[in-house]
Amino acid sequence: MTETLASHIAYFAQFAHLWGLLIIFIFMTVESSFIPFPSEVVMIPAGFLAARGEMLTGNVWIDCILAIVIGTTGSIAGALVNYYLALYLGRTALHKYGKYFFLKEETVLRAEEIFREYGAAATFVCRLLPAIRQLISIPAGLAKMKLGSFLLFTGLGAGIWVVILTAIGAWLGHLSGDMDYPALVNKGKQIISDHYGWIIAAAVVFGAVYFFVHKRVMKLSGKPETEAAEK
């Protein structure tokens, strides 16, 4: 599926100098919602085109920064779709009708389990994990996590992921200008796979530090630790 989507992205790439940022926002919003869509086919080509001077301004650094900002904004927008979907529909409706919206019950249950265990830290760390990346917004909505905290941790996690993908695309664009989009995406995914351990390790360390500090703050303030999942 990834290669097919990458081939279609090649069509949109010809409009990158005019509509590139809007295309990035739309596809990253879709990617971050409940619709299965890989972010690699969006942000890696975005970095690639920016490195070749084929985005909005023709300046590598400016276009990469714009792509990152818009890509992260799109990710947050898609996450908000899941958040409010869960908030207003509730657990029963999601488990009953989720299958019609690409939401498998076992996957949603797993996301809930992770969120109950780690709270806000999971909202950040899981943005860097495959399969669970988009769905972690659903238990956050079910738990009525404070919107400010949700936006902060979602933005941090999504932003780091977008930076990684854009940087890989820009690096590949710097190395070669003759790579078709399926090959570009596959090469980028291979680079991520080769270094995924470091990404996860850094995310886990951050999550562990946050979890420890937050528990200490809850303890010192005398608030119940169950509030950690909501804040």
C-alpha cells in the first residue's frame, strides 16, 4: 500500500511549489486521524522536494521549516478529530461502531491500556510508535484529558516525528535528485528502521522522566495519582 500511495504523491508533487503546504496539511491531518495513512509518504517527499528547491520559496531551510510546522499542525488537527470523536461518542459507541471507521476493538483496548498506565507521557511517546501512533488520541478523549496537555504532548511527539521524516527526505534529496517516489519512501523507511532503536530509547527516557516527576508532584501536592492520566 505504501508504494501505491507514494506513486500517487508523485502526482501532487508537481504542484508543490504552489500548493505544497496545503497538500502536506491535508494529508497529515488524514494520517493523524482514524484513517490508515502512512506519514512517511508525505513528509519524506516534502523534505526531498525542499532540498531540491521545488517547494514554496526555493530556500531549503525555509521550506523545511515550513513543511515541519505545517506537518505538525496537520498531525495535531487529525489527533483532535480522534480526541473529540472519543469525547463525544464515548467508549460504548466506539467499541460497537469503530470497526466501520478502521478502529479495531482490540487496538483501541490496547491504546486505552497504555494510556491508563502512563497518562500524558503515553500521548507523547506513542506518537513515535507505529500502529498506535494515531489511536493514542482516542483514550485521551475518553479520559477527558485536559485539552492544553493533550495539545502539548501530541504536538511534541508529532513534531519530533515530522522533523525526523523531513530531515531524512532532505538528506536523500541532497544525495540524489534522481530517485522516484516509491524508492524515496522505501529508502527513508529503511533509514528509520535502522535507527528506530535510538528514537524509541529517547522517547522512553523522556516518558520515564516525565512519569517520575509527575508522580512526585502529585504526591507532594496531595492530589490522587489517578489525576495523572487526565493531566
